[in-house]
Amino acid sequence: MTKRIGKIIATEKMPTTVDEFYFWTDKERVIKPFDVVKVEHIKNSVTFGVVEEISHFTDSPSFLAGYISSDFGDVDHKANTERIGMNYVKARVVGNTEGIFTPTLDGHLVSLADEEDVKKALGLDEIKNPLPCGYIEMYESPYDIQIPVHYNSHFLIGPEGAHLNISGISGLAAKTSYAMFLLKAIQNQYIHSNKENESVAFVILNVKGRDLVAIDEPNNDIEEGDKAIYKMLDLDPKPFTNVKYYYPYSKEYPTTYASKEDVKSQTKQGKAFQFKYIYEDDKESIDLLFSNVDDPTQTMESIVNYISTGQGKFGGITNWEELSKEIHEHTKKGDTSGRDKEITVSSWRKFYRLFRKTLDKSSIFANRLGEGEVRLKEQIKNIQKNDVYVIDVARMDEETQGFVFGDVMRAVYDLKLGQIERKESDIPSKIIVFIDELNKYASKDVPKSSPILRQILDITERGRSLGIILFGAEQFRSDIHDRVKGNCSSYAYGRTNAIEVSKGDYQYVPPVYKSMLTRLKQGEYIIQNPVFRSLLNIKFPKPIYKQFKNG
């Protein structure tokens, strides 16, 4: 049932335009930013608008007049009559049923939109290749409505557009939960797809606690309300399938926050492995150890090249310790026979110091593989359709995390570039990589020479055509490299702070929406996608996989 709530106001100083209109409504009427309203327009058409700002006016000529009318500041004073007042609402035009985009006219009726109207207004009724991304709630009872929202998957994971950036304060924004909600929706879609030439696989890096080390186990604490939401979104409320876990090798127990019992159980089921790096197979990845080192003169790069090409005595090296010893020899003054004369001893010393820093902190740099031990590159080389790889790096130091992430990205890229001998039809047509704390590798402060940054830039700029999709998350969007953000087709803004929304990244966000960003609830996002006619304020249900109370 249509509910009329006000009329258009057009004044000399505040005229309606093709982009926006204003209307009055009763001061008791509860209406919120992002609500959709409809206006009776010319030629029996209807114009839709999205509420942006709400103000309250009275007939008081000044603040002082209001003070005086309260018996000169008596807060307990009861006026004989209330001042005449109204709410004054600004709405942005998002469409017209007949394609008529002339300004709305003064005095025309404004009403709440029903479910079908909302879908039509926001373009949700024309979404092709639908992928659930949440739901929207509008209005107050008895006119409240709840509407599923879908991305056009072709504008999220290709071929029309690709890559997703999620931002928000740690904990309050639930970035990981929202990313995993979308990934599960994608897995569901492709499991039931009949298209032989379309398939997907997932590579997920667990960077915090135990967040993602049990995503194939059900969440037994999920509430009925959340189950109902999954049903509304036509999603199966079951955890991920085809999951494999990869933990960093350590002599006694993997370097992980996961419990020994869980790792043991997963290993027994054949879905958990420990990963290592073997020098003879992985020496070409040494450069990744120096990704965050500012190298304006490319000295570090020169040393890496000197080592990887087997110059001097580096040609006969077979393990990491031998490599370390040979690098150490180059840190000594004196005999320089067989050495690159252009690289100074001080540069070798810096290189050695940084190299040992990582080598001493981790056991993943080993001489050989044992039972149940693997190389990540080899695993990614053989990734199958619908596989979900969870690579646990949460307990590693920052440098080693970066090394693993860079190696994984490089392996995915090589696979999709066809540099791996494998039948193309057997390779997943799309591989989605999810990484939290993207700012560590793609911030504005990361050295331009960083091989990880170069890899990320390459993927965000060329990945869509190759079928490599990046889902990245970080606390502050403003920290991320402009080329990375600029090549994302979709954005999800979670709760943030007032300092962040004052940055240039939010210059096109209406002021009221900026204010809302500072008080969004957990499980609530403002999302942006090319197929939507406006920013949308959406909610999503709690995760359907096992949750750990203490992370």
C-alpha cells in the first residue's frame, strides 16, 4: 500500500533540479538516509529519489527567539502552543518510470516506495547474472520492507569488471566475514552452474588468529534469524566445501594459532598440509624477502640477480644455509676475487642482515620435503575447479607473511599466464585471491620497487582478462595505492572514523552518508558497484562456518 508522506517544495533559493528535489514531511515521520521515495510527476510518470539529508525547521526566526519563548531559558517551561515545524528532506534523483528527467514540480505528492518500486528505482530489477551480496531494510513498521540485493557477478569477478576492495575499522567492520560471505555465494553459484567453460577456485590467506582455519565446519551457534536471511537470499546455509589447509612448517608443530587437535584431525582427513620452501626450487623467489625495503639505487635487486643467476660461487649452492654462508663471505673486507666489484661490502652486509632476519624467524626454509609436506607453488600449479585453499600465515612475522603472499600471487599469475604445463580446460577459469591487511603490500608507502606491489598492480590492471580476481581488505581505504583502488569495480565501506572520511577518497560521498560511515553497525556496509544507481546501505548475515570466540 502506498503511503503518502509529504509534498515537493521548490523555492527561489532552493529549486528542484534534474538531479535532486526537496520535500516536506511531518516531524513525527521516521525516514532515514538511503530510503527510497517516489514523486508523482508529469505525463503520469513517477520519479524516484534516494534520501540524502533530513533537516528540521520551525517558524522561529532565530536561536535567541527559541530561548526567549522558553521563558528565557527555563527548561521546564511548557509553552501554550508548540511552534510550527516540519522536516525538510533532500533526495537525489535515481530514475523516472518514463525516462523523464525534468525537475519535479512544487506541490506534487511524495510517497514511500514499495518493494517493486525500490527495485526499479535502484536498478535491482534488471540485474543480470545475480550474485547475493546482502539485503536492504527500509522504513518503519507497518511499512517496513526487506529486499535482497545482488551484484551482477560479471561486474565483480569478470569479464565486465573485477576486483573488490573492502575497508573498515578492525573488528567493528567485519571485513573478513563480508568477504567470506561473498566467496561462499560465489562457490554456491558455480557449484550449481551448468556452464562447462566457467569454473572458479579460491586462494584465501588467513592473517588473523584462527579466523579461517575451520571454514568447512558448520557454525552451530548461528541463529534462526540469520538462517532465514540465507533462505531469503537463496543461499544454502552450509559451510565451504573442497577446502584444503596449508600451515607453515615447524619441527614440532606448525606455526599456527589453530589447536593441535584441529590440525591433527584435518591432517588425518587428508585436507591439511605443512608447506616449505626448498632452495633449489624456490631460489627465484628470494626477491620477495626484500619487498618492503626501499631500494632507490636497486642495490638489493642487483644482489638478488647476482645470486639467482649463479654468479661467483652461488652457482653450486643447494640449500639455504649454504646460501647464507656465501652471502656472509661477501660481507668481509679483503679478497674480492670472483665478486661483483660494483656491489659494496656495506650493501652485502645490509642484504645479509635482512636475509638472516627472516631465515632465523621461520622454519619454512628447508632442505627437503617430508611426509605431508608440500610447496605452495606446486599446490597452486595443480589447483582444481571449486577448490578452496586456505593458507595460514597468521603467526608469521610480517616479512615472512609478505614472502608467502608474494609467492602465492606469483604462482597464480604464472598458472593463468600459461607458464605451467597443464591442459587449459582443466584450469579454473577464475581464481579469486582474498587477502586482509592489503595495506602491508599495496599502500602508498610501499617502495615502488617492491616486487609484491608490482605483482598486485599487474593483477588489478590485467587480472580481469586472465581470470585472476583480487578481494582485498584493509582498515583505511585512503592508505591503498591509487592504481589498486582505481582498478577495483566494487567497493564495500564498513565502519570507519571521522578522520578517514575527511580524506579525498570520500569526496563524492554525500555528507550525511559520510557521517553514517562513522556509526555503521557490525554486519552493515555501504556498497558501490557499476550496476547500482546509487550507493546502497546493506546488511549481511553472520558466517555459516565455525567461529572462534577468541579469534
